[in-house]
Amino acid sequence: MQQIEGRFRPEIQALRAIAVVAVVLYHLWPNRLPGGYVGVDVFFVISGFLIIGHLLRETEKTRSVDVFAFWARRVRRLLPASTLVLVATAIATLIWVPQVQWVQYFREFAASAVSLQNWLLSAASVDYLGADNAASPVQHFWSLSVEEQFYIVWPLIVLGVLALPRRRRRISTARRVFFVLTGITAVSLALSIVITITSPSTAYFDTTTRAWEIGLGGILAFLTYGRHKPRRVLAASMSWAGLAMIAAALLFFTAATPFPGWTALLPVVGTMLVIAAGMPHIWWSPTHIARLPRVQRLGAVSYSLYLWHWPILTIVPFAMGHPLGFKSKLAVIVLSLVLAVLTKRFVEDPARTMPALTRRRPLVSVVAGVATAVLVLGMSTSVATVTDATNDARADAMRHSLREKRPCTGALVVGNPDCTNPNKPTALTDPSVARSDIGKGVAVVDPCKQGLTQTEVMTCRVGDTEHPVKRIALVGDSHAGQYVVPLDRYGKAHRIEFVTYLKSYCAGLGIPGIAAAKNGQPATVNSCATWGASVQHDILASPDVQSVVFTNFTPSYTAAPAPWRSLTAGDFESVWKPLRDGGKQVVALRDDPISAEPNVPQCVAEHMDESDPCTTPLTRAQLAADRDPMVQAAAATDVPVVDMADVFCTDGTCHSVIGGLVVYFDRHHMTAAFAETTADIVGPRLDKATDPGHER
């Protein structure tokens, strides 16, 4: 039971119960409780109130902070249960999860072990190669990472404040710490508001944009320390108002709500009101509900329940071989509760009072905690590293096989009547290799592709770079980049040099205000416009470049986030005209069909026994011609269009396995192996389209 200064605080335990129920129900039925994710924010405020409040009382009594004693208590409180869940989940992953997911999952296990999961997810959220990653069984450890980072840093900040000379004796130690906390909280809130607007996915996981929620809980501890509770009528009103604010966030917030930012103030302030009000003894207050034994017991096991529910929810579908139904989800709740109760009874409670640790110096607990984290880190990293190395070896073997140009391999099946069952998995079908088979010109950080915010023009020259008879510029984003490998191969054999102009999240037109669907950061959007204009100038100033091929992830640019605008046919026309007037042949390489599956290698791994796994209707895989601005612009300006849809799709169905090779390493980028097999298809088509005087 939660106690502060000897007083039992049932409202905090009740808030924990509300928070964990909200999170669990949101993960199980997100459409039924669309704002359930704010349960994490309730936890943040509670942690700030309790932990900072504890340090406040310690500094008031001793004029110092025993940092190691504080860390030791946190280690004994948090680490045993989280380590148990991490280890159990890792074992379950090895048993039931396809190997295609091991590298990602075990890297996240390692990050979770050392409280860095939120930073790993933050980095992946702005990387289109990681943005579609399947949710790992320990993804929810991001919130624990935020709290644990705060627990590490905040006592050191307090010590730093205490070490500063006191110029004004009238300013107490507590007040100085309060001023510092208020400043940190204000800065964090400002960052949260700004970054939520510019990069919401980053803001969601970033410690600096979440610290203010913990900080406000601490400020509440300062403001209420040693003071009487509000009068009963006011307190009951505050409590109900706070609960109503939390409920409003749970019911009316959605995935589209800008969050955290200023909108997070609703559940955060609501939580503060409930804590500040306490549990007033008046008949119409929520005290009677909060004190219900079931509510209190649920709050008591909230930490373990939070830890267990997500791994079970994500791994059980692998074990069952199909998605969870309603009854299965109810079983997940029951199993999570049972494990939470057992963990609380046999792990959490004993670890907090274990004589072997509590009777020794706090440093012993801290060292034990660090050693445990390092051990889990080492084991998880080892599995990820070994799996990665194994995949690399298998990828090398696959590339060696591809060099033999065996018929019916990859795109070589196209138009070959001798290739039977061209979409059936074969011995070459290796989803684990496919997951990391990223070719030159595709990754966010790539020597042939400019980064997210840089504006300098950088080029790569592939194909025949010594004595070419034709030079073709390739302009676009990673969807253009995925053709670097096959065009290099084709160009070498046919005396063509390809000069690449590539940039992440950039359509390549040099027109201001055009943004990709998942990246509306001003720095990215503005740099794209500057870069694109420079590219056009560079191409016009290069007489050796006779033709320019444009291609990009067109559907992404037709769904730009506010306040940016989407790509139009007129944009292409305005960019193509000066190039054509300057004597350049312009070609539109229509964007390839993409998969409806968020993670194609994982889907293929789960359906290896099917003759044509993980297909997508062409109507969903590719923009219709009348909705594709590049195709519309080409029709209006008589620019030739090269369409590769027939390589990916037959009879209106687009495939994930072609000629034994997995087509995509995510859902919309070709694997390097499959891309290489398209060399003798895309190469001749572009070669013909860029011939002088080519007729459409």
C-alpha cells in the first residue's frame, strides 16, 4: 500500500489502477479506448510526486541526498521484476518468434536492460527503414526508460544545487531545488510543445519532452509538502474534476491527437488534482470507490501487470499461429493478472526487503543492479550480433547464387513460361536475410544519398564510369535509390553511366512546402526544396547528362501532413519544362507497387507453406493512373513513362515472393537481391525511353 509520511494514500493506488487498466485496454482494443495511452502520463506524474517528494523530505531533514541509497531503493523496487520479464520474454522469443525478428527484438531487449529503449524507438520513428518495424515484446519499456533516466539524473541535480554557495540565506535549500525543478519543467514543456508540432513521433519517446510530466508531479510535492489538505467540499470537487479530465483524455484523445505537447496537460493536471485533493471524507467524493479492495489490489500489482501484459499480447499470436480473437484477448488479461500477482508476491516484495541487500551498503544494491543490466545487455547483444552475422553469411551465399543468373530467380521469372509456381517460396526464400538486405542508395545514412536536413548536392556515379556512351541522371528519394544496384549492373554491361541525385524524404522537385506523409519536420521539408532546386541547376549545367529519370515514393507525397501541401501534376510539369527546354530528355519512372503488409519478411516467415504468401491487390498496391500526379503530368507533357508494375504483379495481384526471393525488406523497399534481378528489365526500359526522339 502506498504511504507518504506515514499516511496511507489510497488515491495514488487508485490512480495506478486507472492508469494500468487504461494502457492494457488500449493495447487490446485501441478503438474502444482511443486515448488509453495517457495512462503512461498518469504514471509519470505519480512517479514525480513520490520520488521528488521523497528527496524533498530528505534534503529538508539532512541538508543532503544519499544518492547511492536512493539508487539502491530504485534498483530493488524496479529491477527484479523488469529483469524477470525481460529474460522470460527473450526465452519466449527464441521459442516462438520467427528468426526474422530476432535482430530487432534483441537489440530492444538490450536497450531496455540499460534504460535506453525510448531513445532507440525515437531514432527508429524518424527512420523510414525502422518506422514500420513490428512492435517488439518490450516496446513498452520505453516509459520505464524515461523514468529510470530521471531517477539517475535528478538526485545528481539536487546534489549540484546543494553544492552551490548560498548568496541569500533567506532562500532555503528546498526553495532553491524548487526553482531548479520549475525551470527544468518549463523548458521540457516548451520543448514538448514545439517538437510535438515538428516531429510528433520523436516527441512521444524523447526524455526531454516527457520530463515535464514527472517534473509537475515533483512541483506538486513541493507545493503540498507540510500543508493541510483542502476542505472536504473543495477536495471532493477537485478529485472529481481530475478524474473527469483523465476520463476525457481516455475517451476523446486518439492517435491523431498531437501528443504529448500541450494536450498532455489534460491528463497530467487531472492526475495532479486527484493527488492534491487526497481522499476527502464526504459522502459524494470518490473516496469510497478508491478504497475498494479490488481497486487497491489492482493498483498494488500495476507495475508487474504493466510489465507482463505487452509481451504476452505480442508473443501469443506467434505461438498460436493466428491473430488474437476476443476470447484470446480475455485470456491474455487473465494470464497477465496471474503473472502480475505472482511477481508482486514472490519477486517485487521480497526484493525490496531482501536482507542480503538491505543490511549492506547501498553501493552493493547499485552494483548488483548494474551487473544484472550488463549481463542482460551482453546476452541480448550477443544473440542480435550472432543472428546478424548469420544473416550476412547467408546473404553472401545468396548473392553468389544470383551472380550465376540462374533462370527463374527473382524478376527473371517475368515472361518466362518455363518458370512454374513463380511465387512459391523455395530454398532461396530467406526472410531473415531479406529483413536486412538493404542496397546501396536506400538507407537514411548512405554515401549515395543526402540526409534529412542537409542541402548540399551530392552525387554517385554508377554503371560504366570510364567510357560511357550515355549519361542519365536519376533523381528522387529512397525509391529511386533502390534502383542504384540494378542500374549499376546494367550500366556496366551497356556503357551507360547513371548519375544519382538522392535525398531522404524528398520528392526531388525543389518546390517549397511539399512533405512526405510521415515526416513534416520543417528542417526536412525546407531542405528538400533547397536541395531540389540546386539539383535542377546542377543538371542543367551538366552538358554530359543527356537524360533525367524522376521517381519517388509518390503516394507518400500525396498525403502530406498539415501545414504542408501534397504533390501535384503541376509540380512535375513546372520542374520538367526547364529541363526539356535545356535539351534534356525527361523520363518518369512510375513508383513501384507496395505491399499492404507492414513487415513483408515477417509475413513471409509466418506463411512459408503457402504457394503465394502475403499478396496485395494491385488497386491497393499502386496509385491509380488518374490519381498519380507523375503519370498525369507525363500524359499532359508527352513525357515517357516506365512502369515496372508487371514485374511485381500479375492478374491484378502483387506478390511478396517472386522467383524464390522476398521482394521487400519492409513494405515498400525492394531487397537488394530482388532489385538486382530487375537489372535486365528496368535497364532496357530506361535505355529505350531515354533514346533521343523516343516516342511514347
